[in-house]
Amino acid sequence: MEVILAEYLGFCYGVKRAIKIARENANGMSNTLGPIIHNPQMVERLKSEGVGTVEDLEDAREGTIIIRSHGVGPQIYEKITSKGLKIVDATCPHVKKAQTAARELAEGGYKVVIVGEKNHPEVKSIFEWAAGRATILETEEEAKNFSSCLKLGIVSQTTVASEHFKKIVLQLLDKSKDIKILRTICTATEQRQTAAMELAEKVDLMIVVGGRNSANTTKLAKLCSSKCKTYHIETAQEILPEWFKKSNKVGITAGASTPDWIIREVHDKCQRI
């Protein structure tokens, strides 16, 4: 059985940067506000290295708060400062770009549309930078029913699939005579999605590795499943030998928040089957 790794997979620049920042500030008095990335295994490893996690600022009374890669709204920075805590910002630069775009559109009098998942922390942070003057659209149907307005500005969650973004934008083109489209999809996300799709067309089975709470990993699994049999796993321990019956070629890809060591373990186990 041949096991093939996707050309692009695993940690993206923003995630590598966030992990590096967290490790540089690991002192037992540092906490990320929410999981720094959507990978439970990496979060646990950081905990063992001296970087904890708090879900609410009320639980942090001293030390350092590390802003996770997904970013937060401006009011969170103010609250951290008011509590006398040190701020270390690990927001992904691509997310910062989306936040800035949303803020500038809102300040320019545009009705802001954010294409993305309503409950995703990154999308919530972009919404907050638009001073709450934004609408989050997940589906084409929602875009179709969106009310017309004088000025419309469109941004996206950085991990939205390009084709999905295009479909929603097409539904919005007749909603205003003054439209600004700021495509804030991350290049790394596109690279991983394209590479995964190309590999899925050449193999009998795809293994997609990454946190089940990871939006970009879930999207990879969905895209691959449209091409071939696909399993979304977090660790090599989940792999079952019976998955590979009648499979001559197996492809492996991983979300942008999946550590290299987990990918290696999955690859090694697949090769031993």
C-alpha cells in the first residue's frame, strides 16, 4: 500500500508564530484566553511547558494573557489592561488583516458582511472590530435573503473555502451599487485545500488529521470526502486496519493547526498496515 502526504499540510505560518510566542512566554504565570489553536494535543503540550488556558478573564488575576491566534475584539484588550495583566498578542497576521478591513469598512459607512461561521472565535473577533455593525453570512441562502443597502463591504473568515466565498459574493452583487470586496482568505488555507483535493482524486482513501474543533481541518475532510472515502482523526490511535481493505493508495493531509509530530505518527502507522 502506497502512503502519500499532501504537498501542503500541517502548521501554517500564523500557527507556528502563535506557538513560538506562547513558548517564549511560558513561565507558569501565562495563560492563553481560550485554546491558542484548535488542537487539543498541542494545547496539552503547552500546558506541560508552563502555558495554561483560561476561558474567562475573571479567572485570570495575575501574570500574562496571551491572545490566541483567532484574535479577540478591542474591548478584550481594554479589559485585560484594566485588570493590570500583561498582554502578549499572538493573533495571526492574516486574522489581523481581516479585523482591520472590517473596522475600516465600518468606519467608512459600509454595511459589513463577514463570510464565515457565526460561532467561530475568529469570526466573532472580526465582528467586534466592525463595532457590531456587521452581518455574518454562512450560506448562499442567507446571502440571497440579505437586504439591499447603500454601501456594502465584504470580508471573510481566513479559512473559508474560496469557492464558497465566491458563491456567497455572487448572491450579494445586486444588493448595493457601492460594493467593496476585501478577500481576506489565507493563502495557506487555499494551498492546503487545493493540495488535499488534488491528492484525493489520485487515491482510494484519505486520512485528514487535526482537531475536531478545527474549522479548517473539518473543511479539508468535507472537501476530500467529495472525492473519495475519508476519515477525520485527531491522533494515530484512532486508525483502524479495516479502513484500508482494498486500498492501494492512501493520502494524508492535515489542518493548519496540526503539529508535525502527530502527522508523523499517523504516517508511520499507515505505512505499517
